[in-house]
Amino acid sequence: MSEYQPDTAHPWEQALDDDCSPAARRHLLSCDACLARVLHLRSAATHMHSSIPTASADLDVRVLAKVEAARHAPAEPTSARTRLAAGLASFRRRAQPRSRASNPRPRSLAITTLRSRPILAGIPIFIAVCVAALIITRPAPLVSNQSQAKAIPVQPLLGHCANTRQLTVAGVWSGQEGSDFARVLGAFEQRTGISVTYEYETHTIATKLQHLINKHCAPDVALLPQPGTMSTLARAGHLIPLDAAVTKLVHTNYSKAWQTLGSSDGKLYGVWFKGAAKSMIWYRPAAFRAAGITHVPRSWSQLITDSLRLRAHGIQPFAIAGADPWTLTDWFSSIFLATAGPVRYQQLADNQIKWTAPSVRHALGLLADIVGNPKISGARSAAELTTFPESVDMVYGRHANTAMVFEGDFVSSFLPRSVPQSQARFFNFPSPGVRKASSIEVGGDVAVILRSSPDAQKMAAFLATPVAGEQWIREGGFISPNRALPLSSYGNELTRRLARRLVDARSVRFGLSDQEPTAFGSDPYQGMWAIFQSFLAHPSHAHSVMRRLERGATAAAACVRAVGGDC
């Protein structure tokens, strides 16, 4: 990043004053330092919005004006899965003008945040740059069902302590997902008579929880999106082990793999309420039939062969969503898990082996077979500009011209309404090795107890029952690793197949980026996301990519040791 010099040549502060002059716009889009400062206001403004009840007089009056305006601005309706993470490099590329020939379909700017939580999208470039400080502070909508909102209070997870006699549950869901989870908590309240409040933090829930723990006013129960966060809190003594009744429920309703993911140092702390299956490739059967492919590939070599066959019939084999770099880390995670095995995979996640190891080099080479071959994934310049929703549209949209897209079960949430189930199918990630892959990459949210009480244990017990999951299943967009939840509860065969993958998996691993410290694993401007985007642009530069990954992992691990928490 270029060095910032605080003079009039760098007009990033003009964005706070809504200076939308052409000169300011051009400079902001070409200067890393200025644009990064404008975009980084997102986290700062969000933190101020949630943790400062009254404005402090010593803050910049322009920032205060933006925050105050955002407090009274109506929340924009948005789907909770339609805003996916994109980095600074993606922002700049999408901001550059392109010829009509290279960009046949108009695309909207998408500035987004971690873990598929909404911030903003569809905003013209000149507005996004000049009023970013205003828009990024807008809170996500609470819940869409007004009657449910009255029954279960829903509010942001604040940074200060509040006196409440209600059981407080914290999570990462807002918008429609927040509404769906509020229905789950409403069912608990009706069954037990225990009053519940739901508080959400869509960006940095681990940091916010640690702040509240230090102030001795953490929520009673929290649902965490990463097992690494759970282990960090457990080893620091901040989590309460599940009691005998809840433990019995977990042992009955969850496979050994999910029990292990909910444990730390031999003690059970977590209930995996919501899950997501990854390690799968979605395809359009009509495209396979057009190329004469009668069976889905079961090996890596067959995947490459079928891809080239599709290309020979004028069909692009893969859509690569390079503008959303977490898809690239998921690609690598699935390949490394299939080639190196679950033990070495976890060693890499835990920084016990180096990113310069031969096993990493081998996985990068296989990834380059896909993203580095224009006959398989199309032009890299186009892949760098493609968002995840656009990649799904390339396979299943009205003008579909692509056969396959790699990602998790949440692809089903992006399918056009006009697509019947017969056109949306998936197959397991083919093993590049001799043996069939025994593990799958997953995601999910685990419920843990932060404050010891009988009511908190009752909440954990409820979330471990099939009754809790059934409340969300009715609304869609939910699958669970709970094997006591009948597959017949899911609304269609496609969702039942996805749920079966979670329930039947003998070995599960979270994505590598989900297990790393935030600065290395999921920061949109640096770390794995930025490095894998550079690998997409230059897939022959594996050596330099490995060295950068090793430096980033080492620095992040040192930071965690130094501060005793997440970095």
C-alpha cells in the first residue's frame, strides 16, 4: 500500500465532506491509501454505532454527522445471503470502466463483509466512494415479522453493559436470518416461560464478546461461526461446559465428528445448531447431456477430462467467482483436504506445518489446473471480476453458458426461482488421490454458554433438539447436522440430500480461512483472501504465493500469542 501523506494531494477526507468532484473520485480509485481509509470506516463506524449511545464531543464532527444520520436512516431491505465478502482489490477492479465487449451484462458494485452478512450492494461507483462513510454505517434490518419482533426483542450486540433480567442470546444473524432465528427463540420461550433477548453482531462477534467478557457482562449464550473462536474462549476459561443433560442430548443427536468439533481439551462446550456442507460441485444436467457426459466425475482426472469435453462442445466448464476471494480459499481447502488428509489439513490450520510444504505445493498445482486453464475456467480477467452470485447465474441463469460452479449448500439459496430441482444437482468433490476422500469441508454455528445458569443450559439443550431446527426449516435456508431431525422435515429432495451430507459425514473440517486469525484468514484487504486473488491472476507463481502465505500465517500466530486473543 502506498504511504499516506497528510496533505491536500490526498482527498480521502473529502469523502467525509461528500466532495464528489471528478478529481477526487479519480484519486480515490487510484490511491490504495485513500481508498483503504474510506473503506475501513465501515468497521469503525459500525463499532461506534453499536457501542457509543451518545456522541462524544472529541470525535471528528463529520464522522459524528454520518453516524447520526445513519441512526435515523431507514434500513434497506436485503436478503441475508445476497451480500458476500469482497476485498479492496475486487472493489477497484469493479470500479474501472470496461468496454461493452468485455462486459456484456451490466454489473452493480458490491461492497460486502465477512461470513455472508449484508452491508451494501448495487450502489453506483461515484456514490459508493463519496458517501461510503454514510452508507456503511447503516444497520441491517432487524426482523421482517413485526409480531415476532415484539415477542422476542432483537437488537445489536452493544459494547457496553446493560441491566436485563432476560436470557440473552448472541449470534451473527440479522435481516431475514435474524427473523428466522427469533422464531426459534420464540418457541423456546413458549415452551419454558423463560424470557429471551436476541442480540446480533454481523462483523466481529469474537472481538465484541471478548470486550464484554472483560467487562463481566457477556451474553448468556452465543452462537459462534468458527470452532477456533470456541476453542480460544474455552482455553481462556470463558466458556461453561455443557451439563450432563445437554451432553447426553448431544451424544444422542450428533455424530462423533460433530461432538469433536464442539469439544476443547476433552470437554464438551458446544451444540452445532446450524450447518453448511461444502466440498461439492454443482452442475447443470442439460450441459452434461449436451456434451455426451452420462455420469458425474468421481476422480480428479475424470473431472479434467469431462471439463475439456464440455469445452469441445462450446460450453464453459467452470464459473470462478474470483471477485469474492473466500471462494478461492474454499477451492484450496477442499483440494488440500482431499490430497493431504484430515490430519495434515488440521496441522496446516494450526500452524504446525509450513505453507511452503510439498503438500501445499501439490494442492496449488491442482488448483492451477482449474483456474489457470482458460479452456476450463475461461479468461482469468473475467474470473477476477465475477462475484459468487454471478457465478451461480452463469450456470443456472436465463442465459446460462457454463456447466459447473464449486461451493457449498448455500448455492441453493441463489438459484433463480424458475430453476426446477431437476436442473440443480451436485456431486461430491472428486478425490485427486488414489483413495476416496473421507472428510468434507463444512461451516456452521455452534452454541456455547458464557454465563453459568440453569436457563442457559436449558437453551443449549433446546438447540440440541430437533424441535429447534424445525422452527427454521419451515422458512428455508437452513440445514442441521442434528441426526434426530427427520430428513422428511426438509421441504424438498435437494435440501434433504444436503442435510444428509452433514449428518452422515464421518470426518468434518472447517475451511482453513475460518480457522485462522481474522487478519490472515478473512480480512478483505490482506492475508489468504488477497493472496489467493493474486494466485488467480498469476497461477504460475506458486512459489511466491507459498512464501506470502507462510509469512502471513507466522505473523498472525505471533500476534495471537502477543495479545492473547484474536488478531
